Amino acid sequence: MLSGMQPMHPMHPHDGPLTRLRRSHEQSVLELLRKYGPLSRAELGTRSGLSRTTLYDIVAGLVTSGAVVAGTPYVEARKRGRPVEKLSLNPAAGEAVGIDFARRAVHVAAVNLAHEVVGSASEGHAGDLSWPERVDIAVRLLDSLTTRAPAGAGDGAGDGGSGRAQAVHLGALRAIGVGVVGPTTDPGSESAHAQGIDGLPDLLRKRFGVPVLLDNNTRLAALAEAVWGAAADSGDVLYLRLSHGVGGGLVVGGALHRGRYGLSGEFGHITVDPAGERCECGKTGCLETRASLDAVLRRYREAGGRADSPADFLASATAADRPALEVLDRVGGEVGQVLAAVCHAVGPGVIVVGGELAQAGDALLAPVEQALRQHLMPLARHHVDVRRATLGEAGSALGGIALVLHETPLLTHYPQPVAEENA
């Protein structure tokens, strides 16, 4: 959801042709900063097509009005030479907030209009918790963000690593971006009814009084990693989440791909072993039956391991427990084989692996990459970069924010999401 006031145009006393042209130039600059975040004047000139003289005049007016602010990169991010001044929308103008309803937790995140992550919070819950109770958790988490006072140093996760903790100031809400588990999230669909989420948009609308935009949370995590995370430098991204379920998302040619029925990214239901375990989707031997957290724990205990939780298993892997490492090696091999098949279809430049299991680090990612190289065509082997997700639990909530902002270039060809309008 979007809070606070949008940056306002400078007041124009007349409405002649020159004034309308100036407003058009101002709008162009504001939209570029909303899409891409902080940009230098040179970058703005290239993207806007405005002459240097016109651009500098427009920027000066927007800075004077307070709609745009100027600053330089943090010292640790600067390269040699004189730092380049960056322009951004005024971060005090408002925040965009997203909510992720995961299987067993609720996550919220906030981003200011300068594209800085200024707050995030999470709370776990039982898997059978009702939707009204989950919404109550979301409201409580958002309340916790609004009451955080500014401090001298941030924790790195809640403030985007800037070292400047901020409170989120929720004002006039305009929309709320929500991620939920499931292959499709269209309210009224058979899948939505089966998941019990067909009434969620209306429930949220009544609590917040704003339109609701709903989509699959794993696909939103893919969008977030492409906008703010590990793949921010690539226009072709394959995201895989290894959690209680296995799913993913695709960014193809700079646009998030949803699929005709919202089924894009269901990598967890690609068959690995036709004679394997029966999957909840009705097929047998799906990747989810081999690489989800429950499946990995089961395989670990069958190998003699004693972990009773994902955290215990990851601790065993960190301690170089042999059965844990052997299981991760086999899981990584199966994951890499599936990823290679998908790569042959979509040709991504970056593969991002996220979810709790990715916390195993190289113990998982090394065999994933080895199997990927083994199964890829020779010409493709050196053109795919495997990376670990960087946004953690806040990823899907951040994707919900991108869904609400609707200005990211990654949503250029994205279908209009389902919205519940105000009564």
C-alpha cells in the first residue's frame, strides 16, 4: 500500500502551452525516478531525451519544490574520483508497503519513494491459522513499523543496509500489494476457493479501506530480487524458492512472466523421479517431494540424521555433519538438473536460489551449480550465473510493493492484477 503524499508539481500560475510542456517534462522526470530509483543527471538525460539545459532547469524546479532531493552515494559505495550526485523522489513523501502471507508466517515490508527499504517485520504462526487471524498479525506488524523511532544505526535488514533506521509513517493509504501461497491467486477461481483465499481481498479492503492487489508470493519474490536484490543487474532471471514448498518465478526480457492462468514458475512440480513419492498436486516424483524442507528432513533422517526441524538440519550442515552434506549434495544435483531444463526453455542470465534451504550456502549451491553445468548445453554453461537470494523473508512483501507501484519496468508487460475497489 502507498502512504503519505505523492511528490507534488511546483505551482504554476498560468496554464498556457509552455506551462503544459513544462508539466509534461516534470512528469517525465518524476516517473523515471519512480521507476528506477536514484539517478544522476546524466542518466536522467539519457532516459528522458531532454536537452541538458531543459533537464537542469526542470530538476532545479523539482528540487526547489521539495519533490526531488539530491545526494551522493554512501562513502563505502563510492568509487575513486569525485562522487556523482544522485537525484531521487523525496523519501519523506511517503512509503509503499507490501504483505506476504506465507504458509506459516506473515511478513511485511516498507519502501520509501526513493526506493530505500525502510522497514520490515515478520511473525510466525500455525499452518491452520484462519485468514482473519493472519490479517490481524499483518495489522499488528504494520503498527510496529509505524512506531519505530529513528536511531543512530540500523540493523541492515530493516533499513536496506544504509545504517539509518527509520519509522514508517502510514498516512493516506492508496493500495495494498499482497502475496499468498498458491499456483493462482485470482479471487473466485477454483484454486482460490480451495485455498480459502477468495474472501481475502474483501477482508483486507475492509480493514484498510483501499484496493487490494493479489498475486502468488513466490512470483513476487522473483520480482523483488530482480528490482532490489541479487539479480538487480539482469533482465532475464530465474528464481527458485526451496522452502516448505518449492516454487519460483521468471523475469523474461525485463518483464515478470505470470502465465495464462497464473501458473508460471511452478518448478516444484517438474518430475524428477517418475517412480517417486506422490506429490500433493496428484503426480509422483515432483521436485517438491525431493527438495522441500519436509522432504529434505525425511531424507536426512533416513540417512541416520537426528534433526527434528529445518533449523537443526541447517545447523548440522554448518557443522559439516556428513549425512547432512550428503543429502544436500543429492538435493542440489536434482535441483540443478531441473534448473538446466528450465534454462533451455527460457535462457536466463541469472538464477537466484532462495528459501530457508538456501541458507545452507555452498553446501547446497555448489552441487546445484555442478549439476547445472553438467546438464546444460555446452554453449550455455558459461552464460548462467547462480546466486543466493539476498532479500530473505521480506522478499515477497517487497514484490507486493513493486506490484502496487506499478511503475517498475519489470511490470511493463505484466497483466493487470486483480483489484478489489473501494465500496
